[in-house]
Amino acid sequence: MENEHIRCLIIGSGPAGLTAAIYASRANLGPVLYEGITPGGQLTQTGDVENFPGYPDGVSGIDMMNDLRRQAERFGAEIRFGVATAVDFSRRPFRITIDDSKTIEAESVIIATGATAKYLGLESEQHFRGSGVSACATCDGFFYRGQDVAVVGGGDTACEDAAYLASICRKVYMVVRKPHLRASKAMQSKVAATPNIEILFEHVTAEVLGDQNGVNGLMLIDKDGQRLQIGVTGLFVAVGHTPNTELFRNYLDRDPQGYLRTHPDSTRTNIEGVFAAGDVRDPHFRQAVVAAASGCMAALECERYLLLQQ
């Protein structure tokens, strides 16, 4: 198996990983970044991004990630296609296997593998992703101002999404599988007090309806098997995220949801020299600008760590 020794390895190529690569390159750390299964991260699977600073007219997710990539490469970051398939953080230098065929010996590691949104698993849902189906209300809700939309889910995130969407949309349906909400009492009260939110308890989404212009409705089924069709132009899936941390489970501390734990106000993990940035450590915000900021933090902390090792 081929071996290679590098100073700074970055795993993941979303806003966190690429920002870390920009800062690590400017610090002469010679970073090597492996893109993972989805080069560019979740943003490449979304439509326009209008809330990232510096793009007053908005930008497509793909274009924004290409901009970040070019910026990182301009300063010397080496960006490679490949997936980390095994890690060994029990010895130094750390050992990371790429594509089950190449071993990297790394003096430091920045983990920016992100989190994967959970979807309903419908073929029609996948067909309309980016054309009316989204897993991020705060990212994409702006495009549905004055329209009717639906949120699937009954937890805090679903309620928060519904409350946000209700402030800009004409009507918000909440499609809840159970006969009650799982959200906190405070969030339940907020939803109940919002007149343009209608909760459809004990309903599941059977199909996302639409045409060449995007989503135009949902087909729901209630507990008795009765079908209900509602007209909406947007579907926001709020049934949770899965952090991409399984690879590190034997070495790094994780919270009950699987997100990597880091020191307060830091990207440092429980293993010195291993840092975590972006959605992989963030169960709360899940915004590109937040991920980019933590990528900056990780690179700066990595630089300090490597200086102390000399």
C-alpha cells in the first residue's frame, strides 16, 4: 500500500474544508484536501445561495464552491478526489487510508466531512430536489415568499422551520406522522399561535407532485388510508441530519446524535492535532457562513499546533 507524509490533511470539501485549505495554504502548511464522496459538499446539491456574504446578487451553490476551490488552489492547496476509508489516530503521525489503497501519514488532520440531511426516501422527492424540495428552510425559504409550502416533521427543527416560513409565506402546512408534536412546549406554543400554520397530524407524504416548473403539490395519506392532495410550491424536509462521523467513532468523542465534540470556542477534538470544522460539529446552525468560519478557526488552530511541534 502506497504511503505519503504530509503536514496538514483536510478531509472534506464543503465551505469548512475549503476555507481551512485557504488559511492553511497561506500559513505554508502545505495542506492536502481530499474531496470525499460529494466534491463541494451539500451546497452543490442546492440551487441559488443568497445569504452568503459577498454575493449581493446571489450565486449558485456549485459556482460558490468552485470559487472557494479556485481560491484555495491559488494559494497552493492540493485538492484531490478521494474518500477517506479508514483512520488510525492512536499513533503519530496519524494514518489515514484513502480509497482503501493509499495511506497518508499526517502530522495534523482537519475533519470537515459535514452532515447528510435525512430525506423521506421517495423517488418523486429526489426528482424535485433543488426544484421545490429542500432540507434547509433558512437557506431556501426566501424563494417561496407569498407562496404555500409544507414542512415534514414534528420536532423542534420542523417547528422552527415552519415558524420562519410562516413569516414570509402565505400558508405553511406541517405534515406530522404522529398524533402530536415532538417539539419543546415553547416551540409547540409558537406554532399554535401562528395563524397561517396548519398542522396535518397522522399524515405521511406518499408522493411529491410537480411538473417541468417544479413542485406544485403533495399527495398525503392519513392513518385510515385516506388520500389528501394539497397544493404547495415548496416542500421542506425537517426530519433530521446524520453527521458523517462513523469513520472516527473509535477515536473521537461524539455527542448522542453523533456530532463530533470540540473544546469550547475551539475546533480542537479530544485528540491533540485533530480538528473538526463545519456541520460535522454543528447540530444547531448548519449554515455555509458558519461552516466557513469554523474552517478558518481550524486552520489557525492547526497552524499553532504545528508550530509548537517544531
